[in-house]
Amino acid sequence: MIKFLQDGNGKFSWNSISNISKRRNNLGDEMPVFMYRLFQYTLRDELIARFGKEVTIDIFRKSGERAGCEFAQNILDLALPFNEFFAQLQEVLQEKKIGILRIEKFDSSTGHIVLTISEDLDCSGLPVVGETVCNYDEGLLAGILKSYTKKSYQVVEVDCWSTGSRVCRFEGFLINEKE
């Protein structure tokens, strides 16, 4: 593993990101969406070629979940009440140009949640291919929910630009850790 990516436990640390704006004096901390997608989809292709589609999807979900936990713990106020927390999350995702988040449904008794993201960083504008592609986002949302609720979530994309929808729709379910 690359040493600068490790914390004391040998895992990714938020500090690994460093102070981007301080070290990119001229270019700043933004880049075009096509560069992000170029990285993501070429990496995805290489992983599928080496390990298969299911392992690749699992890698994207797991890395997204780790990123979601780090993002939530370092960017968001996890002590806010539910409505304020999600208002903050909506604002940050839009400000960072990740997407426009909406909550369609939340059942506080079961933890079931339905979220949409329009203008999604991963897929808005992609051709229709008949399958969802936002596996990293599934993990990212699961990590954010896990950090906020202190409970494990599984998040599944049910609609995607690449399935013909014009928003990404995600359903989140609490994972019963006793099973």
C-alpha cells in the first residue's frame, strides 16, 4: 500500500487528501466531470477484466462506503437532528457539485429510505445501457447513513440515467446485524 494513504492502522485516512487548495495555487480544487468519469470508468473496466463484474461492483461499493463514512465524519455535523442533517447534506452535495439530493421517503420505524440524486456526478448524460452503474454512490450513501445513524445500511440503486431514468434513485435498508 502507498504509505501516504495510510493512517496508523494501514488504512485510508482523511488526512491523505491533504490541503488541495493550498498546494494547487493556480488550478484550485475543482476539475471537469469528464476527468472524474475517465478515471472511474477506465478503472472499472480494468477491474472487471481482472476480477469480474461482481467483485468490481463490490469493490466500488466498499470503497464508496469508506469514502461516505470519512466524508460524513469530516464534512458533516453528525449531531444535527434528522431534517437539519439532511438539509446540510443536500447543501454540501450541491455545493461540491456531486449532485442534487432529494429525500422521497423515510420510515423512521424501519429505517427504510428512498433518495434521489439528479445531475449525478457518476452518470448524468450517459447512454442507456439497461443497468445501474452508480455502485460507488450506493456505498457513499450507505457510509453517510451509517455514520449518521450508527447502524449499518445497504443502499441499492433502483433507477439510473443509464437505465433510462433522469435521476438516480436509491433505496436504503437497515442491515440486521444479528442474522
